[in-house]
Amino acid sequence: MKKFSLQLRLIIFFILISGSVFLTAGILSWYEGREKLDEFFDTYQMLMGRKLSSLDWHNFSPESQNKIDKLIKDLDDDGEEDDDALGFAVFNLQGDMLFHDGNEGKFFQYNGYKSGFNKQKIGEDNEPWRIFWIESIDKQYVIAIGQELDFREDAAFDLVEDTLLPWAAGLTILLIAAVYMVSREFRPLKKIAQELQHRDSNDLSPVDNENMPSEIKPMVGALNNLFIKIKDTLKRERSFISDSAHELRSPLTALKVQLEVAELADDDAKMRQETLQKLGLGIERASRLVEQLLELSRLEAYKDSGNHNFKMLNWQEIVENAIKEQEIAAQNQNIKIEYNHQKDFAVKEGAPLLWSLLLRNLLDNAIRYSPYGAEIKIDMSENELTVFNSGITVDETVLPRLKERFFRPAGQRQSGSGLGLSIVERIARLHQCQVKLENKDNGFCVKIMHF
């Protein structure tokens, strides 16, 4: 089932609510008006009855008829009432009709009523009438004054109609104005939709919200923020792809060259052995570069997703596992790794796999770039997590750039991708930490501090 637009639903809602309110008001006005008219006409009948009951009916004559006609004419205030809607008759106590108005009054039936109201169906059409009965002053006659109930209903309807017609006209104008205003206020949304629909896929410029209503500005602002995030993401992805292609070109070219040299070696076993050894080192370097690129790519995606799903961190387990992974590489370099645990680091919740990756990169760099027989110390306190490796320092002018992607100091002999510390930096920021690099005590130190 197709869902109506918000604009159409608002218009339908306004029409239904307004119609319901108008209908309810009409019904209430009908019942209220009918009640007031009943009170008025009952009073009218009683007044007429009292005047008729004060007449002398003993010596009734044709002149009396003229007086009655004049009385009825006087009671008719504006002369617009229907003559057939009102009638009267005079009965004696035996129930004989002595006089009537010449119209509907002749159909009145006396059933012993002497005072009060009752209903009767009279006339050729058997219409319902409301009749007021009253005794004459001398107690010798009973006068009946009746009024047709349909006349009262018509009067009530006319009253309600005259009352509600101006309101109906005003309500119609109000609904037209509401529909116009709803359509007018939705134009900015339609304008935004049309603008975005006709945009080029590469156009991520902000949507102009200068003349937008205040209710729409937050949505436009959120949309512009999303464009900025997408633009930054695309920029990072393009930069990442460009840098990756550039960095992969060198090891792949070297592998190709080594393969060609191996093919030219023919029966020279020594040359072939050296070439294959260099080829293996090149493959190892390319593999490590690809692995680091994948880790960096996953880290960027993890950061942009916003769904971190952090867990409680077991720092003892994380550090010990990271040390075990590097034991063989450390032993080959005769490097000793010490762990000094004073107190758990201030970061209580996080991604255990990312912190393991962070420590693995720091230990791998420390082992790779430290001299034979050096020492690596891991110190953990509430405020800092420090990895120190002895026997090597970095030029102070180079220190600030070590966290840049693919940056490697000039003259570096060890193979690497230049991504290790960049990955460390991103993991630390993800956990509201900062990374500080410094030379200390004839060694290189990486400090991770919580904000």
C-alpha cells in the first residue's frame, strides 16, 4: 500500500479534524437550539392559554370570534409564523368542542386533560403536535393550544443554519489558507530534494540553508555535516589508495627485477641463491606492507562506523599475549623484554584486538630497529603506557613525522612500510589517548597518555 506524503497527510488531517469539529458543533448547536426553542414556544403557548382562559365563554357570539382572531394576530409578533403550525380549541367539561380556530384546532381531542402538556397526532396527515391544556378562570371550560412539532424542528434547523453558515464559510477559507500555508512551507524541502536530485555525484558542497525555516535548518545542518564526513572519507580513501599504490610499486618492481636476475643466473648457483634470498626478503616486505595496509584500512572503517562496541580491558592479558607473540623475534636479536606493571592504564573500556595490534606494532618496531642485545621495557601506570627500547635514538627533526603514513627516515636499512606508528596513533585517538615520541636515556620511547 502506497503511503501518502507528509504534506497530503497534514492536509487530510486538517480537513478531517476541522470537519469533525464543525459537525460536532453543529450537532451540539442543534440540540441546544432545539431545547431553547422548546422553552420559548412552550412559554408562547402558556401565554396564549392564559389570555384565552381569561375570556368569557358563557355568552359566546360571532363577535367573540373576531376578538379571538385579533388576539391571535397580536400574539403573532412578526407575522411570519405558519398559520397551520398553531391552533387552539375550547371544550366544556363534558368534552364537547365549543370553538376552534378553524384550522388544525378542530382536530384536537379532549381526553380529560385540564392542565399541562401532552402530545397528539392530529390532522389528515397524522402529524405530531404538542398541546397545552388550561382551565378557564371560571373552571367551566378547558382551552387547548397546540403547535406542530415539525414547525419547531424547522425553526431549530433554520436557527442552526443561520448560525453555522458564516462559520462554515470562515472554516472553508481557513482550510484553504491552511492548505496554502502547508504547501508553501514545504517548498524548501521540495527545493532541497530537487537540488540534490540534480546534483553531480561528486558534488558534496553544503546545501544553502540561509533562508530555510528554523525547523528545517537542523536537518540541513545534519545533511551538510554528513557531506563533510563523506568528503573527508573519500579524501582519505583516495589518499590511501594513491599512497598504497605508490608504496606497493617499489617492492613489486624490486621483485620483478630479482625474478629477472634469477632467470639470467642459469648455472650460477651462488648468484641464484643470492637472488632467491633477496626475492624472499622482497616478498616478506611486500607481505608486511599489504598486511599493514589492510590493518590501517580496517582501522579507518572501524573509526568511521561509530559502532565501537567497547569491552572491559584485561591489561595483564593483552600485554602478556603481545610479549609472547614477539618472543622468537626478540630471542633472535638477543633482546630482553621487561614488563613493569604498577597499575592498570586509565582506559578501562576499549577494543582488545586494537590494543593488541598497537602493542604488537610497538614491540615489532622496537625489535626491528634496536641493536643486537638491546633492552625493551614496557611500563604501565594509571596515566601512561610506555614502550622503551635502548641503544637507538631518532633525529629530533624527524620525530614529529614518524607518525605520518609511509614516512621512513632517510638511510634506513631495515625493511618496513612506514605505517606502524600511524596505526598506533589512530588506535590511541580512537580511545581518547595521545601518542608522544621522544629520545630518552640513550634510547627511543613511545608514551601513550590518556586525555
